[in-house]
Amino acid sequence: MARQPKKIAAPPTTAQRLDAIVKSARKIMRKDKGLNGDLDRLPVLTWVMFLKFLDDLERVHEDEAELAGAQFHPAIEAPYRWRDWAADKDGITGPDLLSFINADEATRPDDTSGPGLFAYLRGLRGQNGGRDRRDVIATVFRGIQNRMESGYLLRDVVNLVNGIHFDSSEEMHTLGRLYETLLREMRDVAGDSGEFYTPRPVVRFMVDRVNPRICEKVLDPACGTGGFLTEAYAHMAAQADTVEKRAQLQNGALHGVEAKPLPYLLAQMNLLLHGLEAPDIDPGNALRFRLADIGERERVEVILSNPPFGGEEEAGILSNFPNERRTAETALLFLQLIMRRLKRGGKGRAAVVVPHGVLFGDGVAARIKADLLERFNLHTIVRLPEGVFAPYTDIATNLLFFDTSGPTGEICYWEQPAPQGRRKYSKTAPLQTADLADLIAWWNARSDDARAWKVCGPALIERDEAGEVRAVNLDQKNPNAKEAEDPRAPGEIVMAALANERRSAEILNRITQDSQRSPASEQEIIEHQLEQVAKAVAIHSAATASSEAQIAATLRAAFARIIADAPYARMGDVAPLVRRPVTIVPEATYRELGVRSFGRGTFHKPELPGIEVGSKKLFTIEANDLLFNIVFAWEGAVAVAAPQDDGRVGSHRFLTCVPDPARATADFLRYWFLTADGMLALGRASPGGAGRNRTLGIKALKAITVPVPPLDAQHWFDRLQAKARAAHATQAGTAAEIDALVPAMVHEAFGG
């Protein structure tokens, strides 16, 4: 039997290669006696990567300056650049390498004497009195010590990191994800001081709701590793469509405060990696200033933060607060600071994570909450379930959204449910962006929902006979008290639904038989029939609600599975914009099409006489076009033109995209745009304020990256969607028949 030729292994992907580099570096560092656990190892890996990243960034700027014919001034001079001492794999090593890095005076790689690497970096200063990357580098390295004792092992780590190319867009994107993994691992050492890093879906939700603009300043007074600031930067970068706006974003738009050296270093690296060239992070304690001394100059438009809670501050910090507002709860101290630092007159707004205890706490907590309600507009509280911050704490948390247009009127509450079929979120099954889809849809519409309710804010302030605040209970329970979602498997639900349908049919059959008998009392038989109908309606409604929830969950799970490893591509390439202009004839009429918000499809408008069109431009719509209403795309005004929509027209407020049939289907893209990720992308691509001031831009839509799994997977998912729609239509038809039953019976009984 002939030997089968040996298969050639596929080359490793960028992600696999970078992951291997980081794993190998950590494995090497485990051999060093000066490092004890990841608390020591990851900072070393980070500062080494930081210096490689800086050198790659400097090379890019150097090339740009040369092309522009401008003079380039490097932040780090020779022989301290990465290329001077680290790039040569056979370069300086062992004790010489340690001496060069650690000593105040050392022999440098070019055999001259001068300051050691860290001493040089700590002494850097920005030019012309302004803040630039030199100040960032100096501040970072003042908080770093090299703990590795073996210069040979350190050289091995340096050689590995030299294989990462930060000037490659693909590697930058992949390393960004890998870097976030490192940040998550560092959270394991953060819980001792009440610091619990915020899950990314929560961060993104908070940033998008507050919607920071290019012209505004954003602050996180407890920024940790920079999660809120990096997300705010990405949100604002989407608005930076001119050179002036990009410069404004780079200079003074984002500010953070982080007192701990390790999170501070990680925040700098995180922000630099995401594109902010000179992050403005204060390495001190944000609470170190007297609250009364904070004036208008220190105030900002936007504050996003998850302050530490459960920790304690020293007495010197507490003295910065008024006597009647001092507390050991750090979350309440930070809440006061945030309130103080917001711009007045409705210009300031904040989103803050607080622990459950803040909502019902009395004493000092009550006085602080009274200040919040009386001086600020606390418009929304989102209540998160247990496990969102797993594995660091099971404490239930809340998101407070308020602004300076106060005082508070109504407070809107939303209770985020536990995950379907489980009691709470966990480390292995964490909160996902898709879990917030209903919350996002509710936020945009503020429509009725069993998970939402409203409370009068001023009524929550209780005072004693002397008029002093006694209690402020923001821990308001959901009066709708929705039951937990059905944890049963789909097959069980289907069988139960069929059984309920049979029971409904039996009850309705008995009603028919009763109506044909001569009753002893006409009134009694009518009452009996109505009772039986009510039972049938209740049974059918319960079955319908359960099956609809299961259908939606099944679609979400199937969609998540097929896009898990899918590549992403620009909408402009996957589904180009198509315009089919209509020549307006005054004597003609035009059948106009509309698109409903929240993914509710299309509708037909009354015919429009040509004489009334005026200067309005109309465009022909064809079946299977992917349609966006540019005014309300941010709230889900996305649809696919149905066969009955073919030939109708849309105004200039419609963007019509036609998917490349070799790459994507319209139904698949529509579903993605109505997921949480898709809605967030549309929101970011629709700058402006609320309502009609938020307009989806053509360039922004083209730039949105969408998942593009294999075409057969998309067709399979489209068939699932069609079956789901058919099931919904059947249920709706049955419900309509049952809804009509009671009035029909009443009419028959009393209509004469």
C-alpha cells in the first residue's frame, strides 16, 4: 500500500502567532527568580511591548515626515530607541543588559557612557511647555521597576516581542484583542481594593447612551486600565471626519485618573494601542483635592466611571469632603466628586456604576442621594443582575445616568433579567452584548415593557420633622415582577404548546355545545361561557408567549454560532449603495414606501401626486433591497423590501443597498443590523442629538464592518428566519380569532 503524502500544516494565523509569542514570553519569565506570579510578570511584558510599540510608532511618523518634507523630532533619541538596543537578537544581554536598563549611569549599547534606559526615560520632558508623548513616557516609567534578575532571560523575552510588528494594521487589530485578554487576566489581582473591572458590553452601552461628542471633554476619575476611555475614544473617532476634529480628539478630549502603578501603565498602553498618541492620565488619587476647591475650570461635559466600591480611604482624603458628607464607602465619595466635576446648566452628563447598597443606604448616603435628586436630573437607573462582575464579586450593581439639567422629575428604571435558563451570569457564561438588545431598544423608544417602570424622584426623599433628610430609597422594585424565562428545551415547549392548544380546543368545543342547549338561566350560561373563553385565552396566550421567546432565543443562538469565526468586511464592499432616480411627472402619482423603527418592516404610504413632490427626490425600490431610513436608522429603521414593495419609491431619506449575491443576503444583513452590535454601529454612524438630528451618513454606513460568513450558512439562517416568521404569523392569526370571540359572544347574547 502506497504511503500517503504527509500533509503540509497550514501556516499559523496572525492571532495564533501573536498568542504563541505572548505565551512563550510568559513561560520564559516563570524561570526568573525575581518574578513572583503574573502580578510581576505581566508588567514586565507590558513595558517591553510598550517600548517596541513606541519605536514602531516613531518609525511611522518618521516616514510620514520625510514624505512631507518636514523635520522629525523623535520622542526617544538614540541610543535609547528599541532599534538601538533591542532589535538585534545577538545584541546586549546578561548583566550588561540589566545594567543598561536599571542603572542611573551605565555603558550604553553604542559603548558610550550615560544615563541608563529607565533613568533616561524618566527624565523626558515635552517640548514648548506642551504635553506630548515624552511626558507620557516619563510618567509611565516613573512608576515601573524592572524586577527581572536574569539579563539572559530578559533578552529572550525582548527577542520574542521584537517579532510583533505594531506598524502592521492586521497585527495591531489582532494584538488589540490579545491585549484585552491580558487586561482581563490582570483583573484577578484587582478585587482587594474594591476595583471590579467593567465588562465590555456594559462599557459600550454606557458610552453609547451618553454619546460624547468631539467638542466635549470626557473624564474617568477611576479609569483603571482605561476601558471607558478607549471606548469613548472609538466612539468619538467615528465623528472625526476632518483634520481639525482629529486634532481636537488627540489634544485634550480624554482625561483619566488612576493612582495604582500597574493599572496606570496598562491604561497608557491600552490608549496608545487604540490610537490616542498622548494619553492624559493623572497618576494620583482623584479624591486628593478639596471638593469645595473644584470650580468651573475643572468641570467637564461627560463623566463615565466605575469607581471602586467597598474599599476605604485614608483620613486625609476624607477631610476633603464636608463633615456631613464623609463616608467610608469609596463609591459615595466618587459619586460626590463626579457630581462636582460636571459642567452646570445642562451641559454635563454622567453614567456611573454603583453597588446595590448605594441605592438604599441611609445617613450620609441619603444626604448625597438627596443632593443628586435635587440638583441633578437622575433620569435612568439600569439594574444589573448578579454575576455581571463574576468572578470578582456577586454584588448586584446599578448604572446611574444623570445630567445637570435638574432637578429630577421622573426616574425611568430598567431591570436587566438574568440570562435565559440560568439563575445568574458567571465567569464561564458572562454577559454578552446581545443580552442588552432589549435594553437598547427600550432606551431609544421608552415604550411600555414588563422590565421597565417609572418613579417620581422627589417623592423618594423622606425628611424628619426638622426638615432634615432621613432616607432616600432608590431601591425601587419592579411592580411588573415578570417571571423568569422558561428554561425548558424547545421540544418540551412545543409539546406543552400543543397540549395547551388541545385544551383550548376542548374548552371552545364545550362552549359551542353549551350554546346549543336550552339553559335554565340565560344569564348563567352567558357567564359560564365567558369564564370558559377566558380560560382558553389565558392558556393560548401563555403558550404563545413561551414559544415566541423560544423562537427568538433559537434565532439568536444560531446567528451567534454562524458569525463566531466569520470575517468582517465593509458594507460598501458587501452591499453597495444603489440609487435609481425617478423623473418626476406632475400628472403622475407615486406609491411611496416607509420603513418602521425597531425592525418592524415596511409599510405603504398614501399615493403621492407628482405635483406635490416639489424639489423632493424620489428613487425606485426593488424587491430584496436592504433599506435604511437615515433619520431613524439608529433606532432600528432597517428593512428588506418585500415582493409587494417592488416598484414603490423612497425619498432622499432612504439609503438603498443591494448585497453582492456572491457575498451576502439582504435578510442576513438586516438581522445583524438589528442585533445589539448592529444597532451600536448604526448609532455611531448617526451623529447628532436625539430624533431627527441624528442622521445616518453615507460614508459612515459604507465604513461599517459587517460579518460575512459563508453564503450557504447565510441561506440556512434566512430559512430559519422564514420559518420563525411563519410561526409568528400562525400564532398571530389564532390570537386574532380568539380575541374576536368574546365581543362576538357578547353581541350574540345582547345584540337582539
